[in-house]
Amino acid sequence: MKGIIPAGGSGKFFNAVEDLDNKKDINKISFKNKKILKLMKVHQPSPNASLYEKYQCVLDYVSGMTDNFAVTLNME
């Protein structure tokens, strides 16, 4: 499952959780990925969660977005 990143803006979220999964510490990931994860607020995955659980957090966050919010977020 690792390395399977969908096209589009949601791919940035999957890259961020893969970085977190590889480094196991939010303080060791890149500034960009840390910022992306902070956007997720309550959906932000725990560094100790499995990669599958981290992907589920991203899917929960992205599926809860309205179309307008997703477009606006992708433009930022």
C-alpha cells in the first residue's frame, strides 16, 4: 500500500502521513508536511498509528470537505 498516492491535492496529505510514518515523530518531518498535518486538526493522525490508520485519517478529513473548501485549500 505504501507509495500509492492519488493524483490531485489529496496526495499532499498522503505524502505528509507517509513522512510521519517513516520518521515516527512529528518534530522530525518537513515543515511543509507538518503544516499539512496541522490543517487536519482533530483528524491529524498519531505518530504511533499504523500507516493504514493514518490513511484512514486522511480519507476521513478529505471526505468531509465540501467542494468549495477543497478547491480553496488546494489553491493555498
